[in-house]
Amino acid sequence: TQELHIVGGGMAGSEAAWQAANAGVRVVIHEMRPKVETFAHKTGNLGEMVCSNSFRSDDDEQNAVGLLHWEMRQANGLIMATADRHRLPAGGALAVDRDPFAETVTATLMAHPNVSVSYEEVTALPEDGNWIIATGPLTSSALGAAIQAETGAEALAFFDAIAPIIYAESIDMSKAWMQSRYDKGETEEERTAYLNCPMDKDQYEAFIDALLAADKTEFHEGETAGYFDGCLPIEVMAERGRETLRFGPMKPVGLTNPHQPDVKAYAVVQLRRDNALGTLYNIVGFQTKMKYGAQTDVLRMIPGLEEARFARLGGIHRNTFLNSPTLLDAQMRLHSKPHIRFAGQITGVEGYVESAAMGLLAGRLAAAEIIGAPMPDLPQDTAHGALVHHITGGAEAKTFQPMNVNFGLFRPLDGMKGGRRGRKDRYKAYTDRAKSAWSDWLAAQTSVLA
Ligand code: FAD
């Protein structure tokens, strides 16, 4: 039988190993810890949680992360089963006791007859065999360099610079309007690719005051070592001068507000479409290290965004990730070396749960390929499907930044009403649709995977 090699025994690598091993494939996990350390990991355990001990919401009817939990449990996921076993009381969230959690993940994999672990750093891209690379946000520098040599420097980032992402439907279009600067673009779609929110002088001054006063997070010790090349957070731009943003991402030129054609805006915040579905918009140039609570308060001061709902908040972190929309196929294989799959945070998803979910998929897909059994197509209307579709095809490649799972990634449902009540019904309908598609997909594999 052929072996599957998995580089990295974190959230994604552990789950991938479990899924493939259960399908009858022999798996070797290559993990560099504890020999080679990262600035965030503290142990040599597989499945170590590097920061918070939360897998976020466990609500599988109204929350997209909760839906991912549900799908992973249905697929006999190791990360979810272990999280459930070491669950701590935390209201609607799934919090876990981190050390016993990682110890159980490690012991369970070590006890599996099809799994072995080799404690070593992998420093080059393998030329043959079946591989999954799941080395995470802190991929070692030697392997990072090897990946960059394969993909080109532009296609592998070492920091993310995440601007907040907003649900399009929550933007007040009686204040905002669609227009590209100087109406640039060949097509009507391009000429209206941006959504603009105008500010007068008082609003701008109040916004700058709030930015300067907001609580910020700091980089961890060791996080920026030799890397961060300065994609400035908006609050740092504001610190450099009260006018800096007005001459930078908030410049008001080349735009006319159809709601007030005679009034020249003092500053304009621009949002850009973030996915092909047009359900998500990011705020252009607004990467920030403001704390989450402060971000929502400050950003809702922007005219048109008073009621904004956020699909994800901004951040800047040390984070090694691929430009997956250009590099990976729908099965997470590298176009240029299809014997190598990527999984986990390095594919441009963000978070423990999303990373483990991408490991679950990669493990199953790799196992099916090794066994030589055709895998039924993954339905896009599942949480796994929506997320993998986003990173490998739905997202804008040019501005690609890591993504959390959220309902904005799901194909819209026909005929569902807006508003708060409507939203509850819609989320329930999304999760119902996903559960049924996921169950069918798993059932169709029983003949494929053992
Ligand atoms: P990891 O879990 O990091 O696993 C990757 C593994 O690969 C590691 O064990 C590493 O040692 C190993 N490895 C790396 N390079 C090599 C190599 N060359 N050879 C062999 N092995 C290698 N997510 C959250 O959901 N909540 C949080 O609070 C949170 N906080 C974070 C804080 C920090 C400082 C960082 C860096 C990330 C944080 N994340 C958080 C993101 C989190 O890291 C991911 O969600 C998750 O751990 C990613 O899973 P993964 O399997 O892709 O990577």
C-alpha cells in the first residue's frame, strides 16, 4: 500500500492523518516540534492550541462555525471528538481544556495502527509520493523559502493584513453609493466596483479621535522577527498625522455622491467587493490592530455603516499563507505539483476550526486518491464546501487574505426575506441545506472509503 506523508501535526495535520488512517491508508506525520520550536507553541504535542482555548460558537443552526463543528462530528472528526471530551463550561461556545486536549489528540494518533510520527523538520518540497503540507501560520523558514521558490515570492505571504469584511446587505445604501474612482473600468461592473461612504469634516475629525483613542493589540514577542515589512494599520497612519488618511485610503477625489451631488465630501471610505457572490465587502486599506470591540464601535461611526454586521474583523498577524485562488485546484492540490496538497491555515483559512476542517477534507481526498476510488464532488452548499470553494476559486486572487467561515460564503437562497427575523430563518435554511448535502456526501463515500 502507498503511504501518505503529512508535514505538520497541528490542527489540520492531525485531523488529516486521522481521516486518511481510518480510510485504511498508512500515514507518516512529520512534525518538527519539540526539536524545532515556534514562538507560539509551548509543547511537543500534536494538535496544540497556540492561543485561546475556544473553538467558538457551537450553535449549528445560527452560526457557520457551529455548522462546521456539526459537519466534522458527522465525519467522525478527531479534533471535534477530543474537544467534546475535554469541554469546559463556556455558555454557547466550545471551550476546551487545552493540555489534556492535545495530549489526547497525540495519544489517539500514536495508538492508531496506521499512523506513525517522525519528529523532524521538513525543509524541501518532496519530488514524489503523496503529501499534505499543513505547517500552519508559523511554517519554518526553510520550508517557507522552499515553497516560495516553487510559487514565486508574490504568492506566499508571511503576514496577513486583514481589513474588516462587512455583509453587503447591512450597508445603508441611502448614504453609500457604488462608483469606482474617476469611473474607471471597461464595463459597468468595473465602473461600480466600489462602495463609497462619505464623511464631512466633523465626522472625519471625530473618526480620527476615536481611532487614536481605541484599544489596540500588540504583536507577540518574536512575532515580527525579521519579517514585518510594514503594511501600516490605519491607526498608525492616523498617529502620523490627522490628515494622513485623508490623503491615503480615505481620499475623497474622483467620486460624486448621487445622494448629495452638490456637496463635496471631506473624506470617503471605500469598500471593495470581496467575493464573486457579491455578498461581502472589505474596507479598502483598513487593516488594523484595534481590539475587536473597539473596531466595531469605531467603524460604525462611518456614515452608511451604522448598522454594519461584520463577517470578519481586521487584524495583522504573523501568518504564512498561500495565494490559494491561483495556486490550488478544487481538491487543494498544487497546480504545479499535484502530488502535494495543502491544508490548514497555510491555505488561507483562519482559525483552529477552519484549519482542522481543511485537514479533514485534505485527508479524505488524499486517501481516496491513494486508494484509487473516485470521490463524489464536495457540495458547495456545505460549510466545508463553501470555505474550500472560497479559497480555491470564489475569492478575489489579487486581494486574497485569510478567511473565517461565515454565511456570506454560502450561495444565497431564493426568496428569503431580509431583516433580523428573516436572517434567523435564512441561517436556519442555510444550515438545513448544508446538513442534508453533507450527510449525502458522507453517505456516498461509504463505498469509497472504508
Ligand atoms: P498549526 O496548528 O500551527 O500546526 C502546524 C504544525 O506544523 C505545527 O505543529 C508546527 O510545529 C509544524 N511545522 C511547521 N513547519 C514545519 C516543518 N518545516 N516541518 C515539520 N513540521 C513543521 N486560531 C484560533 O482559532 N484562535 C486563536 O486564539 C488563535 N491564536 C493564534 C495566535 C498566534 C500567535 C498564532 C500564530 C495563530 C493563532 N491562531 C488562532 C491561528 C492558529 O494557529 C490556527 O488557527 C491553527 O493552529 C492552524 O492550524 P494548522 O494545523 O494550520 O497549523
